[in-house]
Amino acid sequence: MLQVGVSIGSNKNLKTIISHLHPKMLLIPLGTIIGTLLFSALASILVSQWSVFDCMAIGSGLGYYSLASILIVELKAPVIGTQLATELATIALLTNVIRELVALVGAPLICKYFGKLAPISVAGVTSVDVALPSIIRVAGKEVVPIAIFHGILVDMSVPFFISLFCKL
């Protein structure tokens, strides 16, 4: 992240990069969040043990595996007990790690079949750090501002949505 910040900050074309940020770019993080929550809610049909809100809390991690697991345990333990909260947090950890792995390994296929912005959405929070090199390799350097903007906005939404769905 530091290297990305230094490379962007020392870029002589910084004004050009910033001028490419348009309100339409909000559609990418919104699509990522809405799509993830929708599919998380649909997953609750397949998983009978967990409620739709529990599944949406898991999906709300959006690739942020360390924070999602901790928040879920902290918020759900008083309600459902430590053991069940730990199970739910473990599922969140695994789904978020799998999301990151799919973004890293599957970026070329995702980009080929769904376009240059799809790997950014699949990466979720990690589009700003871990998955950024893979995204750049397959989609090009021109998507870096979008990927960073996306990662930051999605990152900020994680605590809000996990807290919301854990309380419902």
C-alpha cells in the first residue's frame, strides 16, 4: 500500500489521475456490495443452520478476513454463544480467504470473460492492496485509481454492514 501511495503521489500526472475520478465510479463499489449481499442472502437458502442475516454478515466481510472474523465473534457471542459465534466467524474467515484467492488466481479469466472492472469487484477490499498487482497485470495500469477508490470505499463499509447484520 505504501509503495502504491508513493508511486501515485510522486506521479507527475496526479492531476490527470484525479480528474478521471467520476461519480460513476461509485457504481463499482456499490455493485460489489449489493451483489455480494444479494448472493449471501441467496446462500442462506442452501445453509439451513444460519439465518439470512448471519449469511449476509459473513458476506459483508467483502474479503476483509481479519476484521470480519473478529467483529462477528464480538457481536454474535453475547447473542448465540461463543461456540456458534466462533463457527460463524470461521466461515467468514474461510469465505473471505477464498474470495481473495479467487481474485488472485482467477483474475485473468475473470478479466477475459467479464471485463477489466470485474477483477476489481471480485477482489473486494483487497483490490487496494493484495490483489492490486494481479489486477494491474490483467487489466492494465489505467484501472489503478478505480481499484484503490473501490478498495477504500468497500473497506469503510465492512464494519457498518457486519454490525448491522449481526444485530438483526
